[in-house]
Amino acid sequence: MKEKSYTELMKLSAMNRSQDKERFMQNLYIEMLLTEIQLKIEKEKLTKKIDAAIDRRDRQTFLELSQKFRELTKRFGT
């Protein structure tokens, strides 16, 4: 079995660290994208329910859903 030189081991180690950073960033971007999609879907659902409550002139439901919408917006910082 051929042993690697110190220089080869250092290059390999640097490459591995670089790949780890790249994988971390990719995972971070994917997580951010999924969170953004989830937020948009939840906002759309709440908006439709709020609109329906307005159409029915259901003040109590409107107030409850509006509060949930504000909490959702606050939670995601949008």
C-alpha cells in the first residue's frame, strides 16, 4: 500500500474542509428556501381564510385569523 506524503495529506485535508463548507452552505440555502416556501403557503392559506371571513362578515373569525397572520409575520420576520 502506497503511503501519502505530508503535502498530499495536507492538500486532501484542505479539500475536505472546502467540501464540508460547500455542503454546509448548500444545506443552509435549501433550508432557507424550504422555510420561505412554507411561509408563503401559510400566508396564502390565512389570507384566503381572512377573505372568506370578510365575505361572511364574521368579525370574530376575522380578528382571530388576523392575529394569527400577524404572529406568523412576526415569527418569520417579514
